[in-house]
Amino acid sequence: MPVDDVDTRPAPARSLTRRERLRRRTVDEIVEQALDLVDAGGAHGLSIAQVSKAMGMTPPALYHYFASRDALLDALVLAGYTDLGAAVEAAAEAASDRPAPERVAAIAHAWRRWAVDYPRRYAMLFTGSRREAVDPLADVGPIRRSMLALVTALQELVPDGGAGRVGGGRVDDGQVGAGRVDASRVDDGADGAGTDRELNADLLRWGRSLGAPPETAPDALRLALSTWYRVHGLVSLELVGGFDTMGLDGAALLTAEIESLVREAAR
């Protein structure tokens, strides 16, 4: 057969067999039942026996789907991150035509709402024994895309896109090759501080891994990280009742925090 006649189209994905479809549905149901148990009592005490009882099967039967409790917890962490990311990504998309400060606020409040709705799932993601089994930015598309939406909004808030500022490098292919950044080639401004240069290199590498556009400045990436740990810190305190005795509202505190961050970005 002439080369030109070869069908180079990708082969269609193989359809799942009936048995494979049934297995996938069962796995999904196990994960949902286990997440309900996490909502009721937390992940720390979750057992295979509990989940198998909720499923109406014996523990040995459940082991056909998850080889161990840790394997089940890993699936729950992945499902939790996926659900959180999907909620934040949906909020980012719904606000995509609004000004950058409103987009940042929408992303932050969506994160908080999910945490408040699922406090024990949130604790599982960030304090559970299996939290390191999943890299949310590498393994969970909605988390990565929602973080990228945050970076994009913050880039719009940085004056002149960060040009001419201390730390005003760029995510360009010359600096980020094969997943690495040459710190000596990152413009860190007039002060030449080694710490700033190294941090900018790390930020640029991280931005590249997110798929940030080439014009993204380290300032925007730094603000994105600052937004995340400020939101996460505030939400974590709220979930453990840190503001209850003060009579403070978590949503109002978050709004004030985002307004402060937006002012920082515009300086």
C-alpha cells in the first residue's frame, strides 16, 4: 500500500465491555458511599468494613475493587480534589467576562463554599494521612485550570503586566527549557537579590507547568500563591471554629482579604 494511502487517523477508543462498565459503576458507587461516610465521621476512622456494609457487600468482595484501605483513601482524595476543582473552575468560567478583581473574588469564594459544604472532605485533602498520594496540580485538571484562571486574572491586575518591577521576569521558552529554569537568566530587577532571583525561577517553572502564557510575570504567580495560602489559611481557621468566639463571618473576612490582595496587586 502506498504511504499516501495509509489511514493515519487515530484508532477509535476501544469500547468498554459490559463487565468493565459494571466494574466502573461499582467503583464509582464505592467512592460515593465512602465519601458520604467521610462527611458523616471524617476520613481518619473510615474502614473497609464500614464501606462494604454501606455497599451491601462483604469486606472480601470490596477488596476485589480496592486492594487496601490506603488504595481506597487515595481514590477518595483524587475524587475530592476533582470535585473541589470542578466547583472552582465552574465559578471561574461563570465570571470569565467580569473584571479581574471580580474573577479573583469568584474563585476565592467558590473555594471557601466547597470547604464549608464539605468540611471533612476538605480536612481529608489537606490534613489526611493520604493527602500526598495525589498531586492536585499534576493529577487533577480542574484544579490546574482553576489555578491558571487565577493567575490570568492577577496578571491583568499587575501594572504593565509586571514589566519593570522587581521580580518582573517572564515565562519564556528560553528560560524554561525541558521543565527547568536557568535562574541566572531571570530578570530580578535592579537589586539583584539572589533570593528573589531563585524564587522567580521557581515561580516561572511552576507557571510553565500550569500552562501560563509566556507573558506571565513572577509577580502574578507570586500573588496567585499568596491568594491560595491566604484563602486556605482563612478557610482552615473558619472550619475549626477559629472565628466563632470573635463573632466574625468567614465570607465577609474573605471578601476583605481579596480586596486587600487586589490593592496589593495594583501597587
